[in-house]
Amino acid sequence: MTTSTKRNAPKLTAKERVTNQMIKRLEDSISNGDPVAPWLKPWQADRYDVTVPWNPISKHEYQRSNFILLSIMGTFHESNMWSGFQQWSKAGYKINKGSKATNIIRPMSFVDEKTKGTDEEKTITFFKAESVFNYDQVTYAGEGLDPIIVRYAETENKKPRSWNPIKRAEKIASDYIARENIKLNFKNVDAAFYATADDSVTLTLQENFKSSADYYDTYFHELGHSTGNKSRLNRSDITKNYSNNKACRGREELVAEFTSSILLSHCGITDFETGKNQETIDNQFAYIRGWIEAFKRDSSLILDSASRAIKAAEFIEGV
């Protein structure tokens, strides 16, 4: 009696099944020439009531030395909102006569021509002085009411989205954070990120996310990055090369999103077969597909990232 190849095939783990399902969809999409759907940010943060220096035009929080400088200079103003002359002007504001600018440092970068288009592509960063003005130093000169005041009023009166924590996901995340002593910050910011410098994960407020599935997708994505810390799985893509090597940054982003996909499925939040929380699955796919397109659809990149993600997910779960 002969045994079929199917019976002799090694049994896939749950994590391998999830990554294989995503990989198959990616391969089918690429071979069919399907257009790349844009990734949609899974949260919507209202940034008009924060107490840290930020830019109301670009909606970005100032970081590092600029954060410190503008925090100090902010003590001389009623507002923590700062923007450059051109940004204020394009938004319809005029700088008040006699106002003095505050100088900050703006990072600039360019790709090293010698390494451009290679696996060793490097980005060189330098810094340039830039002048900014506080919201107190400008006057809205456009038509109608000042949009910042209007938006702030809308934010104050807006009810937060309902929030439904998922026990299994919370336990996986909280156990991992406690075990690894990772700092977790929730801020009303328009961002989510892992910082290697202080081994911390920062997320926008839970009620800013469109759904619980989107929240845990983002949460697990950033925890995925944290597994690359040199004290854990020590992935050089994030510990050394994330900022200056596009290929390394792309591979690390794929690892983080594959990790999130695995953990969401393990928690029962998403399901490829039943289509549970299909919008979140589709957005994960768009994120991964976008990075793959950036690297000329390199199939080895997909498989390598998926393999690393399985290790990251197992590390988070303490397997």
C-alpha cells in the first residue's frame, strides 16, 4: 500500500499556516498584476489638546532636541503649537509684526549615489537650521473662522469611540511587556512606534483606533519590532541599519506586520478562511504588498521576513 505525498507532508504549525495564507495571496496578487491598494492608517488622532510641542499643520510632534527646546520656549507662550513661516502662510496665517522666530534643527537626508539601487543602499542624514513661530505669534487671515479654533472646539465636543478590549490579546501583550520590562506609552499623538533608544512602545490613545482589531494590529506590529532589540532576537535591521538602509528598513517592517498577522489570527481576532475582520486583513496585506513593491517584488524577501516573524511571534508568546 502506498502512502500519498499529502499524508507524508510535514504538518504546518498555526503560525506557518497564517504566513502561508498571506504569502499565497501576495504571490497571486503579484502574478495577476493587481494594483497595489494604499495602506490606510488605522487610527485618527485629534491633535488639538496636547500639552507637548507639535505642529498643527503637519500634525507631527517635535522630537528629541527640538522637543526640549520648544518645551522651554513654550513657557513664554500660551500655546504649544509651532510651524514654519511657509507652513503658516499656506494655511492662511500671517506672522504678527515684531514676532521673533525660534530656531530648531531639521534633519535632511539623501541616498548615497555609490550605493543607490543596491542591497547596501545607505541614506546620509545631516541637519539644517529652521525657523518656527508659535501659534501665539500668528493671526488667521483667510476666509471664515480660524480653522485651528474650529477644529479644537470640535475635538472638545467629540465623543470617544467605544473601546472593547480582547482578553487573549491583552494577556499576550501584557505578559510579554512585563517579562521583557518594555516601557508602554499611550499619548494623544498621530503616531505609533517602537524606540530602540529606551526600549519603549508608544501608541496613540485606544479610542483613536477605528476598531479593536486595528488597535491590536498596530500594538502587535510595534511589539514585533521590539523583538529585534539586541537583548532579544538581535535583528541588525532594527538595531543598526533601520534609519540608513532602505532594504533593512523594509525587511524589518515586513517582519513586524507578519508578526502582527500571526498574533491576530492566534487570538481569533482575524481569520483568513472566514473573513473575520476582513478590513484589517486587507489593510495588513496592503502594508506588506506596498513594501514588497518597493523592493521589486523580491520573493526571497517575503519568505525571509515570514520566517523571522514566526520567531518573533513565538518570542512574544514565550514559546
